[in-house]
Amino acid sequence: MLRRMRLTLACAVVGALVLAPAGASAVRPKVPPEKKPADKKPDKKAPGKKPADQKSEKKPPASKVKLTVSSTKPKPGDPILVKVTGTTGMPRGTAGGRRLLFFPVKGGWQSVFSVPLGDAPEAEEAAEQSFWDVWHGRQPAATPPPAAPDKPTTIKVSIADGPDAVLTVKPHEFPEEAITIDEALANPPAEQAKEIDNDNAAVIAALRNSDPPMFKGRFRAPAGKKSSAFGNWRRFNQSEHRSRHLGLDVVARKGAPIRSVARGKVALVRSGILMGGTVVVVHGAGLATCYFHVSDFAVKAGEMVEAGQVLGKVGVTGRTTGPHIHVGIWARGGFVDPAVFFRLPLGAPLAAEEPAARHSSKSRSR
């Protein structure tokens, strides 16, 4: 009986399948019609505001390079010490349009330049000038020295990728000294003009340099009492001849040793008409020193000397009123006041193998 019921049910299912109309499809769930997205109206933004999808421009990071100068109100003839920090590569910069020569020191870089006197020999003009006129002068005694500017002038110190500094050069009136001396030196004969020019041109050529620094820090001033300052005008025997004193004189006895104020290389040993026995020592980085009225030379051109090494003896050679030490300081651009220069906090240049120097050599090779 149970078997017959199962068979009947199976036949009913088969019959239902056979009787389904051809092409009939299975029932599918209803899908609601797709809605088109509404058109977006442009956002009304306040004027000056950037669209949300536009990225705001990022400001470049502030430069870490810092620039300092030893004086912002110098007088003519002053040396200026420039220091740059915040960079490992050698800085590139100018002072009054003249390129600065930097050297690496602990914590940064340094350079020294001269505030121009205006009437003294300048580095770039040395070859074209007649020193007979500009250095040892032939101005009539009745003609006063060139008047100092009655208004300050400015010098701009610029560093690439760094800040600038503006120096205000104060007007300064240098005094005039009346000096009595041997007549042949007070009024040199005209036939000596060419020789005097050659003497002075040789000194300027020896002073000019862009050598690597050879000194080891601050320069040592000669010991003794100062007898004549830098920049003073001199008139000899109330004559036509007038000159500017471009060094520092220190009282010394005849025969006393004259010592180098810093380590360097002897660039010139010469006997001149007015400057007498002369020694020029180049110290690198645009710095050099000259010593006049020397006797008994103790060095030769090309020789390396250490700070304090004897160059010769105090003499009475050339145009001088008596024995003394005359030292002149040359920085980038011209002679500078030694009394100011000896107070500059010059750092000891780093050796070539030290890190800052290695960076500087890489920057120069790029």
C-alpha cells in the first residue's frame, strides 16, 4: 500500500513538469528602477577661497643661514670680519660688489674685507694707478687733503641663499702730521719717480692673494708703544709732497727683531727708496702683511714663516725719522687699520681634512 502511494506521488510531479508551458521563465524578484543622480550645483564659495580639491601651496622652509659682521658702522679703512653659520658648504658672497674669500672655522665660515679709504691703492686698480701720485702724492701743500664725505655711505654684504647686511660708513676726518726729514727724502727728485712707482707696485702685487689660509688664528700685534696711527696724512718739510700713512708704527730700538705677526709665506724681500728694507708675508684668504724700514733681512722670498719668527731687524732705511717697526695689514680690497684688525676675533682655519673643509671642496667642484 505504501509503495503504491509513493509511486502515485512521483507520477504527479512528473506530470506537472511535462505540462509546464514552453518558454516559461522562473520567477525573478522585482528590481526598482534606477534613479539618475541629481546634477550637483556648483558650490558658491566666498571670493578668494581655493576650491576644496586644490592643494594649498607650501611655503619654503626658512633659511638657517645666518650672517654677522664685526661692525655695522665702520670708518674708512676699517677691516670687517664676516661670519656665516648654518651651512656646511662654502658660502658665496660679496661686499660692495667684491667677492668675499671664505675659510672654514669651528662653527662656521669667516672672511675679512676692507672698507675703502677712497684714495689709497685698491687691489683691482693696482696695475693702473701711479703710486707716485696716489700713495706718496705730489699735491701742493696749499691744497688740503681730500675732504671726508659729509654724509654716510653704505656697503652691502650679500650671501647667496642667505640674509644681507648693510654697513653705514661714518664720515671720518683723518688728522695731518707735519714731519721734518732729510730733504732728499722729503722731496725725491723727479728721476726717482719711476723707481718709486716700481717699488710700490711690487709691494701691492705681492700683497694681493687668494691663497688658502696659512695662519692659525688671531694675529699678534708688535709689542711696544704706538707712535703713529693708520690713515693720517703726512706733509714733509712743509713741501708739496703729502702722503697717507697706511700702517701702524711702533717704537723700537735700532737692531731690535721684527717678527711676523702670523704664520705665512714670504712673498717679497726688497730694498725700496721710500719704504726702505721691505718684507711682505702672505697669510692667505686675502690677508697679508708688510714691514718697512727693515735692516739685516733674515728671510728669503718663498720661505714659510711661523708667527713670531724673525724677519729682520729694526733699521733706519728709507723715509723715516728714526728706528721703529712699521707694519701694514692688507685685507680683501686694500690696506686696513692694524689697530682694529688685531682686535678681530679671527678663528683658527680648519685643516683641509676636517669636515667643513671637505664640504667646501665638494661645493667648489659642483
